[in-house]
Amino acid sequence: MRNKKRLLLICLTICFSFQLGGLKAQTLDALLKQYPDEKAVLLNRTLDYTISLKNGQPYVESHELQQIEYLQGNAAAFMSEYGFSHSDFQKLVSYQAYTRTSDDKKLKVTEFKTSTNKESFVFYDDVKSTTFNFPAVGPGAIGNLEVSWLNTDPHLLSPFYFTSSMPVANSELKVTVANDISLKYHLMGLDTNQITVKIERNRHDKLYTFQYKNCPADKRYEDAPGFGWYSPHVIFYIENYKGQDNQIVSYLSNASDLYKLNYSYIKKINTTISPELKSVVDSITAKATSAESKAKTIYSWVQRNIKYVAFEDGMEGFVPRDAGLVCSRRFGDCKDMASILTEMLNAAGVPAYFTWIGTRDLPYKFSEVPLPLVSNHMICAIKLNDQYIFLDGTDPTCVFGTPSYGIQDKEAMIAINEQEYKILKVPVMEKTSNLFTDTTWLELGPTGISGKIKQELQGYFASNIYARLMYANGKNLKESMKYEFERGSNKFQLDTFQIEKKPTTDKIALSANFSLHDYAKKIGNEYYLNLNLFKFFADQQIDYPKRAMPIEYSFKYIKKYVTMLKVPEGYKITYLPQGKEYHNNVWGFNLQYEQKGNWVILTQQFYNDNLMLSSDQFEPWNKVLENLFPLYKETLSLTKI
């Protein structure tokens, strides 16, 4: 087998050399003309998988070959460092890297650095990143990278993304599959019509080739969802295979196969409740008189007492820890939070279940793609009054009965027992649940404007600011509140602020006093004042039709802003702007002026009824802004009587 591996790698390298030779024929001048604004181009990226049967089980090897050509003289300052990842599930077999200079010299990379490749919120991650610097990077130089892996769990094959942060001349996935194995695939993201699919059948295997030529660089917008929603990619997986007795073995053919795999991760935990945890449950639920009150109490206790710490270490990324251990440690990851919630609730007589779910970063559904990659999160589901409620222990501000906003509209796989599961969709909270009301009272004085503010927040608005208040104090709190209340101009000065009453995670009221110098203009006997203290959505006009990438919103909402100006004694309103209301099938606004006694009132209301905007909604979105922006220029005038 070792000789076969070596022969395969040699063949792949020879193939790669021929491919590079063909692409090398494209001159540097031609590439500069084709990509005038790019520092480098991936000439070729080919990922080869070989999926076979070994000892009656699927066996997967993969090999990646990359060729990057540098176009600009300053490319080394930005792009000489390169790298690749590996983990317990994608074990590194071999690798090499070298630069082919513009005068055809081969300079090998001799120094590689391997480190943990983890996000800032992850305590431990077994994914490693090996980085290096291509030597002698300059115009016309070509960096070459070859990497081989052994994929230790064939259930966990990663999607192949065709695009990169730089243009890709040729992006290609090849999957060689033994004839006794059935492979399925899905093309996902935008522009999948640019992907060619070719299937070749041989005596012993099938070769699937997925190719995308001249991929544009991924230019990500900050308000875009996760890459899976738009970046073209292919998901491929083993549906079934023929076992040693020639019987068809179902592998990942449907959601039931996935559930069987998922359940194997939780089957052996929480077989008995620990005395410490049982004591906690009995103590905190002693006065609870209903299943709902018990559930609320337990959920609140976990939110307040168990600290979220992420772990990604081999199978620990899939298997929850025993609830008793989580209780004694007082910390855990999402699976551990689900473990302790499920155990405590069941001990209190509330039916509770482990639940796999994907956050909204992922576009996949269990009902469409029966793969572990559909879920990157675990929560607890309970059944109360024949209704399922989803409890996310990792969110310390989430309100009982309301899903955390990152899992709205996602499919959840609920583990009822070893044989039974349910796939249910998490509800989306309607815009009327998330209300933000901001009221400003203004008075004109000899040195400028003084005013008062009151904000009332409900739903996710309240949860978000509650989370900020949890970690803010002293100077940080005042800076946070200034950012929250700021309006009018950069001369806004926050004098005092107050968090009214005792805030809750679903309802908060804030108030403030402020001053705003040089905002109102006084010319002779007249004041001129623009009551639009906020220029909402000023930077949110969508670059349509250039942009195709969708836009993501955290939640649906209604925002209302009321600005009230007290007319100074001895003055009268001589010009009051006209209001306007405009709505279409995407969103809208209502902006109205009125005078009541000695107060001039501007009321503005906006709503968002979407979690995500697709490109066909961009034009109507911009149409609303075309009607809104001219209103921001309107100024009222007051004249001395």
C-alpha cells in the first residue's frame, strides 16, 4: 500500500507538471492585462480525492496542488506567506513548497511553522495551520504547493470552494470513487452554472471532475452572510457502499443515517445523574409549581453559572461531556451546555432532548443534505404543552421561549430516543417582537441645544444592550452609552445617563441628558434647524447590479424615532417640512412632521421584515432610499415674532 501511495503521488505530480506547463504559456504580460488590479493569481488549484474500500470500510486520501503567480513588485509585502491546514480528521501525510523564479530557478521552502489555527473565542482547537514564506517572490515568480492528507473519518469530507481571495484561472475538484461506492454531490452558492461536471466510468472506479475556470476573487462585504451562502462550492459525500457480503451498506443516504451517527456521540453519556447536580436541581426548583417554571429556573441557572468555553479537539468536537463534570467545572462548550440542560431538566420532570442545529452562518438543511456539516452547534429542546422550545445555553441573555437570533429559521434535529428523532424549524421572531423607540426632547438656548433622551428596547434589541451592560463599567460604560445616545453631530456631549429601573433581558429603558452646540443656525431673527438628528442608512445604498452577494440581518425589527422641539417663547414656525411615507415589498418608512401647541414633532418609523436580502431585492431596497434621502435635507425655520 505504501508503494501504491508513492506511485499515486508521483503520477499526480507528473500530471501537475504538465498542467503547469500549459498554464505557464500564458505570459506575465497577458496576466497583467487580464488582472490589472491584482497582486497575484492562482493559476491552478486542483484537489484530488481517492475514495476506496479498505477492510470493508470507506477509505479516503486527498492531495492538493496549487500554483500561484505573482504579478506586482510589491506582492511579497502582502502575499509571500502561504499555508495549509490539517487536523485529527485530516492527517498530514506529506508536503512540499517551492518557488519557480521568472528565470526558471527552483528554490525550495525549507522552513515551515505549525501553530494552532483557532478563533479568538475557542479555548482549544485541534486544527493546525502550517505556514511558510515563498522565497524570491517577484513579478513572474510562481509559488508551488503540494500537500497530501489521510481523511480519517469519511463522514467528514469538507466542501470544495472554487474561489479564493485572489482570482483563480483553473479551480478543480477530482474525486475518484471505487465502483462499489455510491457518491452524491450538490453544487451550492452563486454562479454554479459556471461549474462544469464530468463523470467518467472505468472498469474499477468512477472519476468525478468539477471545474470552474477564471473564477473572480471573492470580495466579501461586511454585511454578507457566511461564505456558504454565496461562494460557489461542491458538497460531496458517500451515500452507500457494497459491504464484504455484497450487501448495500447505507452510509449517509438520508437524515436517518445522519441521526444514527449523531446519536452514537451522545449514547453513552449522562447514564446517571451526579449527586451534586441532583442537589442543585432539587434546590433551585423547590418552589417551582409547574413544568414551565422549573424549566425557566433551570435555564436561568445554567446561563448564570456555566461559563461558555469552546473546545475543538478531535472527537471532543462532537461528543458532549457528562453533565456532572460540566457542573463541577462550571464551564463547557455548546455540547456541554446542552448536556447539563438536558440532564437537569429531565431530572426535574421536564422532557428535554439533545438537539443538533446549524447557525445562520450555514445555508444547509438536514432535509436536503444529510451530513454532519449541516450542524455546527448543539442546543437543548424541551417539550411544554405539546410545543417545542429551543434553549441555547451559550447565550447568557437569551429569553426563555425565544430562540437565540443566530438560529432563527434553521432546522433542528431533536434526539427523542435512539430510534426516534424529529426535524423541526426554529421559529423566526416577528418584527413586532423587536421594538426600538427613541424619543428626544430639544430646547434652544443661548449656547446651543440642550435635550433629553429616552430609549425603550424590547426583544433582541434589549438582549443585545443587556449583553453590553454585563461587561461594561465605569469609563467603559460611559463611552458605551455615549455611542448609544450620540446624535446630531460630533459636538454631541453626554451629560448624564441612567438605566431606568432594573433591566431585564427582554425589556430595557435608558435615559440621558445631553447638549449639542452649534447645531441650530441663528441668522438675524431666524433659527434654522434640521430635526433629522440621524441620517439613517446613509451608507447602506447597495452597489446594484454589481453586487450579487446577499445581505444578512440579525433579526426583524421596528424602529421608531420621535424628535420634539420646544418652540422658544417669542418665536413661531415659518416653515415646516412635508413628510412622506413609502413602502414596497422589501421594506419602507414613514416620516411625518406635526405641530402640537408649542412643540414641533418629527416621527420616523422604519421596519425590517427580512433576515436576508437576495440580489433580486436590491433594487427595491435602493428605491426606498431614493425616497428617503431627500427628506434628510429638509430644515425647519423659526422666526421671532
